[in-house]
Amino acid sequence: MATTTSIPKPAQMIITLEDNALVTDIKRALKMIRGVASVRVADIRDDKTITPAMRQSINKARREYAKGETITCRTAEEMQRYFDSL
């Protein structure tokens, strides 16, 4: 009977930085950690795709708005009171 050795897949970590000026320093620091195989930088772009389920929700919201079945908050305080009441 042959035995197989499974090789664990490397784990990945995604870090989102608010300040792009930190990228170089963070990248350099991560490379210094033992076990870090690579560090890559990628831009994050929002997916603008509207799925069929999202389209249904949008259409439902538009119908409710047209019928006056909406909640209106004129100030941030009003909105906060509404959320607190839920």
C-alpha cells in the first residue's frame, strides 16, 4: 500500500491600507518575517456588476418609493433615532 504525503497549500493574507504611502514600508516589513514567501500589491476595484437579485431589489425599492412606502429622514439625528428604534 502506497502512502501519499499531502503538501499543505500556502495561506494568503489580504491587507487593505487606507494610506498608500505605507505600502512600501509594510511590504518591506512583511518580507522580513520568516515564512513569508512573497508579497504582492494589487489595486482593489469595486465590481460594478448588477446581479439579477440586485436588479430585483432595486426595482422593488423603486416601486415602493413610487407608492410612498418609504421612510424619510431629514437629518442625521432623525436617521439615528430611526436606526436606534429598530
